[in-house]
Amino acid sequence: MKKNIFISFLSLLSLSLLIGCGEKASDANSDSAVSSDTKFDLVILNGRVMDPETNFDGLRNVGVLDGKIALITEDSISGKETIDAKGHVVAPGFIDIHSHISDFPFGQKLSLRDGVTTPLDMEAGAYPVNDWYAKLEGKSQTNYGAAVSAAAVREILSNPDYQSNTASILLDAFDPHNESGFNMSLTEFLPSPEQINEMEAMLEEGVEQGALGLGAVPGYMTRGTTSRETIMWQRLMGEHGLSTVLHGRFSSQMPPTTGILGTQEMLASVAAYGGGLYVSHLHQQALNYTPAALDLVKACKNNGLNTVAAIYPYWQGATVAGADYLAPDNYQRNMDRSYEDIIEVATMKPLTKERYDELLKTQPGASVIFGGVKEEIMLQALADSSTMIESDAAPLSITETGELALEWSTPYESAQGHPRGAGSHAKALRLVREKNLMPLMLAISKMSYMQAQFLQDNGVKQMTRKGRLQEGADADITIFDPETVTDNATMAKGGLPSTGIPYVIVNGTVVVRDSKVMEGVYPGQPIRNKTKI
């Protein structure tokens, strides 16, 4: 009898502890080792603190010390620097797994103005990985990280003239001068078994150098990438507990190559070998079949696979002229589009057949914008509670010269190209306000906590401290006005920054103050996989 009473007491004690922990997490005003009398490095007062992990939503003051969120409290606090966030949301800094503008100054400025503190290049990726990280060390305004690039490895093996000094295949592709020797030979390259083994060794080297996962873009090499190669990618990620970030093999809504097939291809390997799978811009591959494709990804997750899909909030896509899926036999037949639906960024004019053929011969890496999915399907997928929000931000061009907009001093209004790099996150928040597209907390989670959770579950332990607005988390913080936040970038003026995001803090340092990016401030830290931490 006494034994049973004792067991019952232990059960009640355990239950009370669990309840207490839940209250502590959700209240965001728990007892802290740091006193409200502390002189903080930075205090954020009177803001609406929103933490998507615990769903806490309340008015609090935030104290930042030594790059961490040290205290969240209703008490009065003071610090060396003060931000009055009255009427504003204080959210975790946004994380963008799929960005291509994180490794040059102007791109970082656009990301910061859009509330992004951690843009990561995980779809196109980097190679050599060490070189990519080295070029940003000590001079990055955002946190930074990249996957190892399967596309770059393919270009190296198939094109002896390819010599990159950027470690970024996408920058090399977009460069109008193309001094790297890049020629998109990766698209048709059909590797031998020995070359696939060589690829694997090169990709493994990138993992050992700290790559966050593997960037896989078979959508640009549908005729060259073999199933043996895609299986190798996921087997390698399973062995290291990392993830593949996928641009699926097909963009099509017609048999025999529907856009769902490219996702199914990789899901089979995840089931066999483990590791994670992040399906980029699923709406631009599956098109009208997007709802069915999302159901497939969710069913796999519900059955224990580590899978997720991401959406950017635009029905137009951006790529290079030589992309497989823009070839007439696919773009016109399988995507139900025409040459006129493709805009050449350098001129902002629709293509003709003659101009398209000329670009393929002279500059297959030319930047283009294309019509893709129907807008209503994109919005439905964006609002789905399972999807993440990404940007797929691509480099912009300077209108007057045609050069890439890379330098920090580039005027915002001088750049043209797809607006998603400047406006994706603010646009999602605007859609929440104007269309009631989804709850605000869900939108914030899609841009912060959900991204951090996916990466930490796939070998990136640093992300346990990001994507949260909690005591002990890294002080990556985005402060925005939910009543005014908006995207301003257009196709013709793709570099116009978002507004209504007056403050962005990276590792405790204010990098955006009064909607201006601070020059010469570099608090960004590298994000690498667990082998390098």
C-alpha cells in the first residue's frame, strides 16, 4: 500500500514538474540567473514578444548581453543602448535556407532589410566549401553558411576550363563576363561509375569542411543526372546525418515527367538511407499538382521521414536562360507557357524564339524571369501549415550597366531582377495583414523556428540557439511593425528594400537601425555542420 502511495506521489510530482516547465516556456518571463538590475548591452522595451517555439505572445522587455538574449521580463530594465519597440513585434531573426545572395555585400543588405539574419546558400551551394567560408570570415553582416554543391562538382568534372574564384557556381553562372569558364556543361554531363565515385569523394570533402548539407539541382541537369548519382547524394547525407536541399528534376504538369516525380525520386532514397530532405519551391515544380505534391511530402513526414517543402511568395520564378525546364519541349508543352512568358533581366523585355536561341549560344547563364505556377495555387501552398517560407534570392543586375549588383554601396533603385531577394519575408507578412492568409505566429514560425528546427534535426547543432525569442537564445532579432511592414521590390526595381522593419539585430549587434543598414558592422558568424563545431 505504501509503495503504491509512493509511486502515486512520484507520478504527481513528475506531472507538476512537466506543467511547471510548460508554464516557464510559454510565459517567457521565467526566473533567470540574470537580474533586471543588470546593465545590459542592449534593451528592447515595450515590444510584442513572439516566440514560435512556445507560442508565447505578450508585451515584454528584452535584455541582451554578450550576444545572447539574457532576460525577457515585465520589469523595467536598462542598457547601454535602448530600442523602443512599442507597437512593433519582436521576433526571432528570420532564417532563409534557400538564398543565393548571402555571400556578397549588396545581397546581405537586401536580406537584412527583409528581416533575415541568417541567409544560407543550401540549394546551389558552394565549392570548394572552405573557400566560400573564408571569403566571408570577419566581414559578414549576417550569419552565413552553405551546402556543398553537387552542381559545381559536376561542372568541374565535365568542364576542364571551369575555374571559380567565388566558390559559388550561381555567381559564376550569372556573371555577364563569365571569366570563370562556366558553360553549363553540367546539364548534359553523363558520369561514368568511376566519376560518380569521384563526385562522392569531392562531396564528402565538402562535408568534412563543414557544409550544412548537400545542394542538389537535378532540375538543371535532367538529362545528365543518373539515379545512381541521386542515390549517392542521399546515402551520403544519411551517413552524416545531414540534409539534401532539392530543386526537383522536373517542372511539369504533363506525363511522363510531372513535377511530383522529382520529389518522389529523392523521397525513396530518404526512406532507404535516412538524412533529411528539404524540397525547394515545390510550387514551381509541381505547378497545378502542388496540392497533391504537398500531401505526399506531409504523408512521408507523418510516417517518420525527415522531409519538408518550402514556398516563396511569388508565382514568377527566376533562373538562367539555359535551364532545362525552359526548353520549348518542356516550357511550352509541360508548363503551358510561351517564349513571351520569359523576361530577360538585362533588358527587362520578353524573349522571342530568336533571342532565346541566341542566349543559349552566347550566354546560357543570362538571368531571366519566367511565369510558372498560378498565383492562387502558390498562395494556398504558402499558407499550408507544413511549409516553410524561403526566398530563392538571386543576384540582381544594375540597370544602366548590366553588371551584377554586388557592392554594398549599390543604390537600391539601380538594380533590376526578380523581387524575391528583397521582399519575400515582408511580402509574407503583408499577405498576413491584407489577406488574412495565415496567423501571424505561423508566418513567423515558417521564417524562423521551423527552419532552425529542420537544420538542428539534420546535423546543424548551432541552430538550437536560433529561431527562438527566448532567454539563452542567440540575439538574432527582427523588429517589425505588423501594420506597415511591406515589400516594395518589383520586377523592374528588384532592389527596392522592404519597409516596416526598422531594427535587425545579429548576435546582439544592431545592424539595421531606423531602417538603415549600418556600414562596416560585421557581427555575422559562420554556421557549419556538427563536424566543425
